[in-house]
Amino acid sequence: MEYGICNIAIVPLRAEPSDRAELVSQLLFGETFEILEWTNKWARIKTAFDSYTGWVDRLQFVMLGHLAYQNLQRKPAPLTHKPITQAWKIEDNTVIYLAAGSSLAFLEGTTCFIGNEKFEIIGEIGERDHIANVAKSFMNAPYLWGGRTHFGIDCSGFTQVVYRLCGTNIKRDASLQAQQGETVETLSNGKLGDLAFFNNPEGKITHVGILLNNGQIIHASGKVKIDSIDNEGIYSKDLKRHTHQLHSIRRFF
């Protein structure tokens, strides 16, 4: 098996080996993966922390040895917690702007080592915060299918990165997240941090958000925002109607 590590800020993870293919997710700086298949320009990968698969450009990562990969699985790298953290790439004297949730692989003091490259972390990386504060830090981030950052994020990317920044790893897609955690029987029993899932008319789970309490939810729909929730689903204050039908509630901590 071969392994890789992301050495730039954000890398598109695509459904097919094409720059025009659907963006299914993103890799963030320092995230590692197994390489499943090669083409001339692309590699099909499986991410280490959530086992998500897709295609990345061969020029947007570097190789990682087996022992180094295993070491990072045993001792995960510290994460950045601020919306943006600057990393000085010493080799060419440039700055990379790291999104929240980036992994500072092989960090020694303030220096991060990826392959033959050294990155000096500028300033504080931030620290773990209360889930409500983490979620609200994404307020007004634009909706982006496949996105995972403050500059564009989808509904399950939002729940995943907020949980990750709070110390809990969950799957990437809403339908997969709905299979994790423990069932909360009714909305009235919901509490801060629970995930609420929503389905389409065919019963397929298509949306997820984070409860702030049993009457409010923060979620990515158009942008990250706070709406009301009741037993019918999400009531959009912007559209003045229900927009998502409540399916279930799950608790993870």
C-alpha cells in the first residue's frame, strides 16, 4: 500500500479523475490517505480519518512512508482551530493560509515537517472551544457542495468539521452520520450538540444540522445560519416556511 499527505492548504477531492468532475469533499493541509489507484494525472485515495474516497491531482500532495503514516494514525497531529492560521513555507519563503481543522503533521515546537518541506507556524493555532462557539464561528460561511472550510462548506462538512474541532470524528456524509451515535427519541429531548437529520419525500437523508437547543438549529443551507426547528422540521426565517422535514436526532456525546 502507498500513502500520501496533503502539503497545500486545500485540495479538491473529486468524484472522477477530471478537473470538471463533481467536488465531493476537500483535503486539508496535513491530512493523510491511502492511495488506491493511479492514472497519469490523478490518484484515487481513501482518507485516513473518515475513510472517504475520491480522486486528487497528483501534483497536490506528496508521498508518505508506511511508518510515518502509521505513526500519525497512532498519534494524530494537532489541529488548527482558528479560521485561518498562517504557515511560513521555509523553502521558498512563502505563506500558506491553513483552514480550521488542518493537521500539523510531525510538529516540533512551531515547525511542521511534511516530506522534505518545513513549515513554520505563525502565531497561535487556537485551542478546543465549546461546541456552540465553534459552530457559530462558521456563521455566514457560504454553502459549497463538498466544502469543509469557512470559505465554503456543505451541511455534513459543517457538522463533521465542528465535531472534529471539538475532539470527535464522524463520517463525511449526512446519510453516514445518521448511522452513528445514539438515537434521541423526540425533539423535546434534544440538547446542544445533537445532530438533527432531514429527509426528502422519498425518505432519503439529505440534510443535517447541529441543535443549539430543542428549538434552534445551526446548519449550512445557502450559508451557515441559525433557524427554528420543530417536530415538522426546519422553519426558515428567510423564506418564512418549512424547508427540511425532520427525520431523526442522534447524540454523540
